[in-house]
Amino acid sequence: MRELDADVRYLRGVGEQRARALAKLGITDLKSLISCFPRAYDDRTAMRTIASLEAGETACVRAMVAQPPTLHRVRRGLELVKVRVVDATGSLYLTFFNQAYIRDALHHGETYTFYGKAEINGTQRQMANPVFEREDAAQVTGRIVPIYPLTAGLGQSFLLRTVRQGLDDCMGALTDPLPDELRQAHNLCHIGFAYENIHFPDSFESLSIARRRFVFEELFILSLALRLVRAHRAEVTPPRCGAVDMSPFYAALPFSLTGAQSRCVEEILRDMCAARPMNRLCQGDVGSGKTMVAAAAIYFAVRNGHQAALMAPTEILAAQHHTSLAPLFDTLGIRCALLTGSMRAPQKRKLLADLAAGEIDVLIGTHALISEQVSYRALGLVVTDEQHRFGVQQRAALWQKGAHPHILVMSATPIPRTLALIIYGDLDVSVLDELPPGRQSISTYAVPTSYRPRIYAFLKKQIKDGRQGYIICPMVEENDELPDERKAVTAYAEQLSGEVFPDLHVAALHGRMKSAEKERIMRAFAGGEIDILVSTTVVEVGVDVPNATVILIENAERFGLSQLHQLRGRVGRGQHSSHCILVSDNDSPECRARLEAMCKTRDGFKLAEEDLRLRGPGDFFGARQHGLPALKVADLSCDMQLLTEATRAAEDILARDAALSKYDTLRTRIAELFAAQQGALN
Ligand code: ADP
Ligand code: MG
């Protein structure tokens, strides 16, 4: 038996190279190995006799090798191994392409199970490249076979063998985080059964029993963690706040707040005067005016003698907030600074010193704002704009610094109500359900690439009328290693400015640029010096250029609905009516449904519900948009029942033992959950 923390390198066939490849899947020890669940399963349970095989059917047959296999060199680069196998009902002709070793792997007179797709040629039954093995240790035939997530250098059969060995070796070392009585009360299987059957189910029923247990466990532990965070919040003393005259702030605004904005501000100020730190989410569709709500909260905090941090997901957005808020705060006598990654060391040192001395009231920036080296004199409020990756763990990071500021999270990502329960288990929510007056309509069209000349003509006309436009190219994630993104965007921009819009000013923007460069371009675009901005999704969230009225989205099929909605929100922000053009040649029904939904509605909530229906919630969690741990097994669109059960169970257990003092394994799991997310801070 091996312990769960045993390094994978002890396993058969795992050397340095494969260990590195495994590490890419997050697998370093036995624990992470057996926690790497299959992403799908291949049903290979269908057994047929040779005579009953139908054309095109994929199935297993048990058959004996009737003649020694023969090797044929057809031409350079093409070798065939041919072999005839038989059972009581007939003959089957097998062909293997470029796998010469198979000639010696199949023995004349012995019986194997073959799994593959049957073809019928005249009267001859054939299979090409079937998977085969001997009956005594069936792993890949005659049963349900796991399909693992792959990475370069690792094949399915290697992973399957390795997981098999790993699971056998540590089966005895598994400890169940779920207390027995809980397991029994909720009809959950034993942990050993669960691991065995999530990897190597002996039937689909066993798989579903195993899966149900993991889903429950995952949701239960997450619920517990969120509740512990909430309990902790009740214990700490918040930065003290009292009534403040807000009228100077309102007087300095160029408009009056919408009803929804005022209501939201009231809720925030009330929270900040309460006996525990605020933890509020302000959720409002793109353009609903969240920034001013944040500004009001900041004003209130600063007038109460606290400092505030305003955190944006990208440097562009941080700079934009600084540009739009600094003049406002300035007239109010509030000192506001921007912390960027491109700052020179002496400049940065000075800024941090001022901050520590309390000479800066509001600091704007990215996640760097809550990093270790930044210390505040009196941090009273943290506002995160666009919620990305700010969650339980980030709060934990703040606590580790000894700070318990009020927290306000602004989000335009509309979360379907079904998900809100778990995601916001620890948040109070305000909703901005009203757009500022005078908003213009956005017409949305989905068109094939053949429309491009017409689209370009349309863009030209808009720009001639004094407007600006975005063109979005899909990109790989900013931290992905694919080199193409920069090239795609730059090349497209060059082509446009050279051939299509020779007399317009076209510029490119992408995630690989230095932030100073990005900022310069965004500023030039906001200032009207650039007519067309060709960009990756770095402009997805929050960018505000009211004069931009057209957004053209290339390869629209590559984006999720919520993302398309975010992108569309870049236009329709000023007094001109706007247009969103979705370009795609993809005809799949799923893609059509998505683009149609975009054309039909502008309501972010409706689109999010639709997204959930079309794609499942994987993306909500997969992208870690909410600072929550990615759920491995729980599919929240269909596991709501189980979610309710798990949430109640978490409440019950905490009611009996608030510190979980009797549940060591549970405590460990929760600690791991927090620790696993530290990386998301960067
Ligand atoms: P969000 O962050 O919610 O997408 P912003 O805060 O960027 O929206 O606001 C969008 C635009 O609306 C900005 O140009 C802002 O100045 C303007 N705005 C905000 N509140 C109001 C209001 N009450 N009346 C008129 N315009 C407003
Ligand atoms: Mg915003």
C-alpha cells in the first residue's frame, strides 16, 4: 500500500518526462492522480458474434486468431498487418495500419476480445485498427472505459494503466471526509467504491452512484467553506463608519443617479455601518452605471477616515477607472492614485510609502492592490470591478494581512438565479436593474463571412459619420502559450489598414502588449484618434468609449453567450444607436441557437440562463470567474436537488459543531480548498 502523497514517479512507466507531462494535468502524487476524473466514458459493453455484426456498428467480438498475422509493405510509409479471426459464427478480417509490432502481438490459436467498428465488404466482415486484449485482464474491451483529459506526451492507455495501478496501490489509504452517519443519511456510497467506479465503472448505474457521491461531497464541502467564511465575518470588527453628508458627492456628478443606483448605494452605506464587514455584490448589466455606485461607496469610506482600493481585472480597466474617477475625486479633495505593473521602481516606492502614510485615499489597480508588498494605513473598503477571480480565497488573503475591510464586488456577469445560491452563499446582493436614461438601441445581426464587404462598407459609413468601431478576433487565453494571438490581431489590423480602410486609422490591441502600450492605445481610442480598434477580448469587460457604435465579432461561434453579451456591451453607451455584427460560418444548431439568442434579446440575465441551458455551467466555474474553486463533477443545471441537500447537510453539521472540531478530515479538505486557490490571486 502507498500513501496518498506518494510521488507519481514510483509508478510503472512514469519517469521524469512523463512526470512532467502529468504535472501539466495537475498530477504529482497519488491523490491528484486518482482525483483526475475521466472527462467521458466509452461504452464498450456491447458483445457480438461475428455473424451478428452489422455494418458501421462499433462493438466487441471474442474471437480466435485463425492464421498467423501477415505483414504487407504496401509502399513507403504504409505497412499493413492483416489477420483473420474466427468465432463459432464466422470469420472477421482485421487490418492494422502502420503497427507492424502487431504481427507478433497476436498469437495464432489464441483468443482475444476485439473492439472496433465493423464494416461489411460484400460478404466479408472487417475491422480496421481494433483495440484488443486477452480476456483475463480486460481493461479496454467488454466494459465501460474511462476517457481522460489528455496532454501532450500522454496517451489514454498510459493514463488508464497508471490510474489503475495508482488506485490499487492507495485504495487502503483512502480516508473518507464524509462522516459515516452523514453518508448513511444521504444514501452515499463508500469512498472506495466511489473512486473505483468513477474510473472503472462496472455499470452505468455504479457510475451514477459514484458520481452522486462526489457531487454531494464537492457541494457539501464548498457550502461548509462558504459558511465558515461567513461565520468568521460575523466575528471580526469592521472598519467603523457613521453617517456622512453625501450631497457634495452627488453635486459633483454630471447626472443624477438612477433609482436603481440610489437604492444600491443606500444598501451599501447601510452595510458599511453595520456590526460586521460588508460583503456585497452589486450586479448590473453592462452600462447600468456600476462605477458611480462604487465611487459613492468610496466617497463614504474616505469621509469616514478610511482608505479604499478599487481593483479591476486588467490594467486597461484600472487605467480607465483612474482616468474617469480621478477628476471627480479631485474636485472633492480626495487623493487618488493608480498602481500599475509598468511603474518604475522609485515611483512605485514613493507611491507605496504615501499609501502606508495615509497620504493616498484611493488606490486603483489590478490584483496587485492586495498583494503582500502593498500595505495601507487604514484600508476600509475594497471594491472589485468585474468580480473576476475575487472570492473566498482573496478574502482569506486579505485576512492573512490582518485586514477586514468592507468588500464590494461589482459584476456585469449575470449569474443565472439557479447558480446564485451557491456562488453567493456568502454575499448579499444588490441588483442594478435599470439603465441610465437616454440609452440607444443596439441592433444585432448574425451573418456569414460572405457579408464581409457589406460589413466593411457599413463600418466605413459609420466612421464617416464620426463614429468609431471595434473588431474582435477570438484569442487564446491571455496566459496561454499559443503564439498566434498577437499575430492574428496584428496581421488583421495591417490588412485592414492597408487594403480595406487605407484612409482610416486602424490600431491593434492584444493581451501580449506591455500595459503602457495598451493604455496608450486605449487612450487614443477613447480620444477619437483611432477609428477602428482591432482587438482580442481584452476589451471584453468594462471598457467605456461612448462614441464607439459598431462592434464586429469575428468567429463569433468561438465565444460563449455571456462573453458575446459583454462584448456587445462595449457599444450602445452613448447617444447614438449602435450595431453588433456577429460573423460566423458555423452552421451547427448549437451555434445557431446561441447567435439567434443574441439577436433576440439584450437582457443579460436571459442570455445567461440560455447559456446555462446550452452549455451547462462548466464555463461559469471552469473560467474561475467567480473566484470559486472549479467544480469537478457537479453540474449545477441538473444537480440543484443535490445542492439543496448538501447545503442543508452543511448547515446541520455546523449547527452541531461550529468549529468542526470532531471532523479532522473535513477541516483538512476545507483548508486544501482555500490553499488550492492561492494561485488564482496572481
Ligand atoms: P457599467 O460599469 O455598469 O457597465 P459604467 O459605470 O461604465 O457602466 O457606466 C456606463 C456609462 O453610463 C458611463 O459613461 C457613465 O458615466 C454613465 N452613467 C452612469 N450612471 C449614469 C446616470 N445615472 N445617468 C446618466 N449616465 C450615467
Ligand atoms: Mg464597469
